[in-house]
Amino acid sequence: MKQATGNILDFILNVDAVCVTTCGIVKNLAPGVPALVMGAGIAKQFAEFFSQRNGWQGFDDEGDLQVSLGASVRYSGNEVHLVPMHREIKPERLADEDIFAYITRCSNSDLGYEKVNVVSFPTKEHYNDPSTLGLIERSARQLVELANTRKWKTILLPRPGVGLGKLKWEDVEPLLESILDDRFIVVAQSN
């Protein structure tokens, strides 16, 4: 496991996947439209960034990150879930010097789109509860299995359970080090 400091969202286009720490509570935005509760911390930052308002869509084009994760958690439980997100590239989002790098890393079918694999990483059952080391361990093992299946080489993960989860990094770090290899970069959020 590697470690870094910064805003995790600044690195999302240069990795195979990025994780967001989550709880297991789903509420309805409207009848039949489940949404994962992502109202604080890193989860809120991800929900706001990967929103339809910013042009992002889930793989099925039926909703943004909260709706896609809400449906997954409601159907399969508070587990690690993959939500491939995409949005159309607007010319104003690409600086001239970035265009060549963007074209060379995309296949023809990808041109014109940004794609990000977002993975939920449960740390607690209810948003009011503290995070638990047991759930973090289970999530880390599921994440490794998913990364192996997808053959991912670089995965970003915020420090799970630290902050609003009320755990100390000194307790979480050795647990993650025993599970995650060097493909995983744990990012401490900078202020």
C-alpha cells in the first residue's frame, strides 16, 4: 500500500478506479428512485462531484453516483460496488496541452468521454454510527478481489473510517497494510 496527500478527486483520470467511503443507508429521492445517503465528508464531496449537474452519468445512464450506488446497495447490501461513471468532454474542459495526452490514452470509442470507475468502500452501516474495523477489513478484501478480477493496476482510496468515522489512522493503517498491495494508494485529504 502506498500513501499520498491531496484532494483525491484531482487524481481520478489517471487511475483505474477511485473509492469512496460509504454507509449502507438508502433513501428514496422519489418513488422508485433509491439514493445512497452521502451527506457528509468524502461521500458528500463525491456525490456533488459525480452529479448529473456536472454532467456525470452512471453506466446505465439512469442516474448519478448517489442513485447508481443506492440501487446497488438496496439490491445487494452494504458491500463494495463498482459504478462506472462517464461524462461527455466539453472543449472548455481540455486545455490545449491536454488534448494530445487525452487522445493518446483513449480508444476510438472513448473519444469525447471521461470515464471513471467509482467503487463504494463501506466503513459503517448507518451514517450516525462510527466506522468499524471489521467492516473496513471486509471492504478491503472485497476491493482486492474486484481489483484482481478487473486487472486494475492503480486504485485510489481515501483513509477509511478516519474523520467522520471516528477511528484513528494508527488503528486503521496496519489493518490495510496487511491486505492492500502497492496497486492501492491511500490518500489523506489535505485541507
